[in-house]
Amino acid sequence: MKLIEVITSAQNLKPVISIAEQHDSEVNWIGSPDEKGRQLIRMLVSDENRQSLLDALQGLLGESSKILVLTLEAVLPRKEAETSDAEAKETVSTTREELYNDIVKNAHLDSTYLLLVFLSTVVVAIGLLEDNVAVVIGAMVIAPLLGPNIALALGAALGDMPLMWKAIKTTIVGVALALLLSVILGMLYPLNLDSHELMARTDVGLDSVALALASGAAAVVSLTTGLASVLVGVMVAVALLPPTATLGLMIGAGQPKLAVGAALLLAVNIVCVNLAAKIVFWVRGVKPRSWLEKQKANQSMVTYLVIWALSLTLLVVVIFIRKGLLKGF
């Protein structure tokens, strides 16, 4: 349950109250008009009705009013949920707007993002070279490269091209910075080929594909249901930074065959995370509000699902070919 505040002109008071009643929401406070004739309307809204209520309010008020969605720690007395278990399972407890605000901030290409990529690359490179699993996991949890990829999937679900291009640019810059830094480290420090953590990132199989698909799906499910704590496990399971750092270290140390394996693992993780995230956004019903925007979003979603599916198919073929070649030697 969330608290929604609407700041609008007094003439919209009755329509707003009517919309709240239609969506089984409780209007619990109405403020007095200010000098500009605006009123504050505060209402309690359940998770299952929040998205439909916000869509109705935006359709009524447009850009002339403000709608605030506030988090509640508790509501007393507690109100029993009226939806059935089946309906509750199908409900996205996080609205489109809340998802957008949570995800888009991780797609910003700013000094903080670049610093996190820099620091986590140094940490993971040391962990890989020293075969220290605790250090590698610590770098995974930082996970600066995961956010832009989830933002790319959300952009496709909403048909938001500016967000998609922003996420692509942020991902490319982050991967390029991590790769460049790890190449330099690979040239400066001796490569430890006995490191299990390092060598594990040079081998990729169908288990890696399954893991990346499941982790990408889990990431979006956790975001759409408000279970953000699950993301920590996702960051560790399908981290993009270790294979990027391994690729750079192998290139810097002059190990092209091992570098191919790391590059393949990185490509599999990126493709699988995006494909799984897009599918889950689609299944969970995350889409734009207006009909025209939905049509555009459906077109972009189908296009990008096909692109990622074909990319994954190609990668699986490459995996089989590489496995066959390695067995031949």
C-alpha cells in the first residue's frame, strides 16, 4: 500500500475523488485551497489498484498537476487484502513510474558511475589474479554494469528510445573503461594461470546460458515485486565485470585463446540478461499508458526480442563449435 498525493486545482477535486472511489482507494485528507486555487488530496491506495489509479489520474490531469507516490512503513489499523491469491500472483506491486525512477538512475553516465567501474575493475582484477573468491564477490556486488542493461530492457518495454540509447551508451562506456583498465593491469602484472577464479571466466557452456537467463529474469521479478534484496544474489550470479576484466587481463598478457573464452562469456551474459529481462517485463505487463505508446512499445519489444534471440542462438552455435575445436586439440 502506498500514499498518493495529488496537487491540483480545486475544480478537479470531485473528478479526482470519483476516480479514487472507482479504484477502491480511500481519500483520507483534503487540504484547503491555496492562493492559486490548488488543493492537496491524499489517498491510500493498494498495490493492485495503484497503476490503474495513476493512469486514470494522468489521463484526467495531464501535465497541469502534480502526483506524488510516497512509501509507507505501516498503516494501522491493517486493512485485509480483498484480492484472491491468483490475482495477487498476477499483480505487479511496483508501478511503471516507480520502476522507471528506480532503474533509470542506474543508467546515468556520470562521474559516480565511472568511478564505480574503475574501482570495481581494480578490485575484481586483484581478486582474479590472486584467486581470492571473497574479493571477486565483493566486486560483483558493486555491479555497475548490470543497471544499464536492465534499463535497456525497460526502455524496450516502454518504447522509450531516449532511455534505450542512454543505457546503450552507458554500457559501452562502462565496458570500454573496464576493458582498457584490465588490459593495462594485464600488461603490468604477471598472469596467474593457476587461479581458479580467473580460469573459470574463460570457459562458457550451456550452463552459463541457463544461469544468465535465470538471473536476468530474477532481477526483473525482484524489481517489479519490490523485493530488491534479491538483486544482490543476481549481481553475484550473473556479474558482467569479472568476464570483462578477465578478457582485458588475457589480452594484456597475450593469451588470445583464453581471451576468446572470456569474451564469449561476457557476450552470453549481456545477451541473456537483456533477453530474459525483456521477456519478464512483457509477461508482467509493464507497458506504456496510452494506446499509441503501447503500439510503439510492442513494435520495439518484438524487434529487440528477435534481435536478442538470434544473438543468443548464434552464441550457442559458437559455443558448440568452440567446444568441438577444443576437444580436437
